[in-house]
Amino acid sequence: MSSRVTALIAEDEPLMRERLKDKLHEVWPELAVVAEAQDGDEAVAMFDEHRPQIAFLDIRMPGRSGLEVAAEIGARCHVVFITAYDQYAVKAFDAGAADYLLKPVETDRLVAMKERMERKLATPPIDLSELVAQLRSSVKGDTGRMKWVKAAVGKQVKLIPVDEVLYFQSDTKYTRVVLAHGEALIRTPLKELLSDLDPEKFWQVHRGTIVNLDAVSGVLREDAERQFIMLKNRQEKLPISRQFTHLFKQM
Amino acid sequence: MLAFLKSRYDAFAQRVLSSLSEIERRDVRAFDTWFYRSGGWRWLIGVVILTTLISWIASNFPWNMSFAEAAILFNLVVLTLIWSGLSAWFGYRRFQGRIFRYIVAAPILALFGALLGASIAGVVKGVDPFVFFQDSAKLRHVVTAGLVFGVLFAIVTALIAHLRNREYRAMTAHLEAEARQSETSRQLAESKLKLLQLQIEPHFLFNTLGSAQQLAEKGAPEAARLLGELIRFLRAAAPALRDEMSTIRQEAAMIRAYLGIMQTRLGRRLAWSVHVADDVADCPIPPGMVITLTENAIKHGIEPSARGGRIDVLFERDGDNASIVVADTGAGLADGLSEGGIGLANIRERIALLYGDRASLSLEENDPEGFRARIVMPDARAQQAHSLHPLPSEVH
């Protein structure tokens, strides 16, 4: 085994970075920290430059998260994740045999990690991409359902709670966001919106229309072919195209 | 045969019961229990006996009526009244809005019934009805009997239906108000709880303590300062959240401690200011809202941004309102749809529950970049001052 082992530390908080470095130096003097990154993007760049054998990656970082960085470099070096409290991640790491450290790092944990890594260095790194992909959504932070539409209203950019939207309608270049009082424009195409919206609440009723079910007052049946949605507090009727009429069979 | 009838009756009763509202169903069940289980039927028998007794007395008057005739007639009248009274008692919702029409229609129908009955009786006794009705005294008797019975009948049923409808409306309104009230207090309690859970994240604690540990090990004097700020933050956060109301002064102190901690942790990546105008410092405010906005600014604005940014928190007066702005120059939000976090939704819900339309939370892009949240809420003291002192000159 070569006497010198190289490592990269990616951690956005300077004090925590410093602490990890000091502690590593204490328990593993042969380890040389060759690069210190303050965010995910820097971590990838520094990895390409220095090619360290081990990468210590904080999960929550600006730019690319630790998980995203691991997806890119994980096959080329041994990854040790650092986290303060991501319990889902820790569970998954235990199950998926990925190495991790809990912040603030403690000496006895570091010693155990060192012994494990010394054994691992003899073997090629394991591929983490599957584990990382599975974890990305859960570590992203808020999982609350409440969503906001960021939209231009006149000259201002406003955040509108998605619950307040009556319907979305595509309009050549933009998507119209229609509210009880007024409307706004966004650039996000309807198709992209559909995948992000709550399918229990927002239904596509036409190639160019997604409607908030809470805003629907009824369905107008002109004949078997032509049906329209009527809205609470609004005059206009929204046509339902044939492929979606089955949604309203029971209504 | 009996089993068949019973099953048909059960099916019928089932259909009727299922068409009733909850309140009506409860009434019917109560009556059912009273009538069959607690011997309510004995009353019915009692009424029949009493009526028969009265008709016996009546038949002794020179009314040209035998006891049997009087007993049948009286019992028919009384039982019909009881029956229609009961049907009005339970079926009052069918009378809703039609009581007047009913009062008019019932005597007319009763009159026709009386004329028809008299004609049939005449035919049975071999008297030509046309001859019979030519006797104006007899016609008057029949008309009077029909009208009296019809009016009596209409008044009894209409009165019962009217009173019952009023009772029903009052009860419905009461139940609705009760449901609304408990819903509001449940939502308030829930939003408070959610805020409490959001407040002190383990992430925040572990990272802060880790930083303090590192500073302490190096013997840096900042260690004591960081721990001091953490203590101030925790002390401000803990009791404040248990109270219904905090003040802007208290909330601002907690935010200063929090931003001080984050400053130590993030270093050059964070700059900040907290400004409280003197005339809103004592304004009551629901605890935990502004610190949530500040935490959001750190979490979604500064932390995701490699170059960082600044956070400015501003408490100001705006007429009778307090205006609170938390602005950051951090990462801002992605275009289109984005997760705004439970915190924002919760604040929105909370001020809506407490102040209704008089408070608002608006969110927009900060100029030139980042995110800006503004809460406008009534200053409770301003309203009190107005109600106590109608004239502005009396306000000291």
C-alpha cells in the first residue's frame, strides 16, 4: 500500500470544513487533503484536477449537492458522505453500504472510518449511482405539497400559491395562469406543469388546458361530443376535448 | 303474507329514512323508540277511548246522531288531526316555503270533501243531492262543517310545520357555527404545532454546535460568542412559541441571534441587517413567523448560493398596519412551479385564521435577485387606540 492517501473535502461551512480536516489529521496523519471545495461545482472541478482517492462530500451544499457530486465522481473514487441529520440518507447508506460521517465528527467514529477505508482502498470503488438516484428526491429538503407559481404579473414577478390558480392555458409562447382576480404569464409549458401538479387536484381537460378541480362548478353538456367546464366566479367556459370527456362521465 | 308485508314495509321505511337529513332521522328514531318501546302507543289508545267517551256524551244531545255515528265521526276527526300533526311534525321540510299555499288549499279541499261526502250520503239514503242542497240551511251546515274542519286542520299542521322549520333552521345554523368554530380552532392549533416542529431543526443545532466545538478547540474567542448567541436564540424561541402572542421586539431579538449564528457559520457568504422602527417595536405578533421567513431566506437563498448574499429584515409601520419585509439577495426561485415549503403555506394559513382579509403574505422576486417576503398585518394596538379614543387628538 502506498504510504500517502489523497483526499478531497467538500463542505460549504468553513468551520465544519476546518474541523473535519483537523480531526482527519489527528487520526489519520498519512492522509493528505489535497483539495478543499466550498460547493458542489467546485468539488467536481477540483476532483478532475487532483484525482484524490477519497472524497468527503457534504450532502447539502450550494450548486450540486453531495449526492449529485457522488453520481459524477463516485465510480472513480471512494466516497464518504457527511451529514448532520438526513435520517433517510443515513438509513439508505446503512442499507446500501455507503460510508458516511455524522456532523460534528467525533474521533472514535473517524477511527472506525479510517480502518474501513484502508481496507476498501485496495478494491475499486463501488458504483453509487443507483443509491444516489433513489435518495436525491428525499434529501432535496421540503416535501410539502404546497406549491407556488412564479409568474410575471405586469412588471412584477410574484409567487402565487398554486391553489389559487383556476386554470392554466397554453398560449402560443407562454402559459396563461388564470386567477379569480386577474391573470399572469409563465414560460413553463403545460406538459412540464402537469408532471409537477397534484394529479388529484389538477386535471388536463384539453390539449391546451389544465383546470383546478376546486374551481369547477359544473360540466355543460351541449351534446355527446361537445362538453364544457363551467367555473365558479368566472364567465368563460372551457372546452373539454374528446379524449378527456371520460373524466367527467360520473359527474 | 305477514312476512311479505313486513319486508315491503321495511324496504319502504329504509327508503324514507335514507332520504332524510341527519337531524330528521334523529327525530324519527326518538319517536319510534317512544312509541314502541316506552309505550307511546298507550296514548293513542287513550285518545281513542276519550274521543269515544265524548262522542257518547255528544250522542245524548238532540243532534240527530246515533252513538256509533258520533264515535266513528269524532274518532276520524281526531285521528286525522293527530295523523296530519305527526306528518307535519316529521315532514316539515316538505312544507318549507309552501305554508301559505297550504293554508289556502286545505280548507278548499275540505269544503269539496264535505260537499262530496254529503252527496254520497244523500245517494245512499235515497235523497237526490240536488234536492238536498236546495235546502239552504242544510247546505250551510255542510259548508260550515267542511270549512271549520279544513281551517282547523290547516292551522294545526301549518303551525307545527312552521315551528318545526324554524327549529330546524336554528339547529342547523347552530351546528354549522359549532363546526366552523371547532374547525378554526383546530386549524389554529395545528398551524401552531407545525410552526413549533419547524422551529429548531436538528441540522441547525448539530452544525452550530459543531462550529462552536471547532472554535473552542482552537481556543478562539468567537466560541463563547457563538454559544452565547445560540443560548439567546434558544431562549427566545422556546417560550415565545408557547405563547399565543409575541412582540416585534422579541421576534427581532431572536432573528438577530439567529443571523449572528449563521454569520459565524457561513463566514463571508452572509451579510445581514435587522431594523425595527420604534413605533412598531411593541406591536403584538404571532410568534415564529418572521424567523421562519428568515430561515427560509438562509435555506433557500443563501445556503444554495456559492457566493452567498445579504438578508435584510425590516419591521415598519404602514398606517394602522405593521409591515414586515424579509429580503435576501440569494439564489431566488426557479422559473415556473417551485416548492415553497411548508413554512410559507403555514404562515399564510395562520395569518388568515387570525386576521382574515386584514393580513397578507406576499412573495416576490427581489431586485435585482433573490427573494422577498412581506407580511402586512393589523397592529392590534392601533385598533384598540381607535376604539378607546375616537378622536385622534385624544391619543397621547
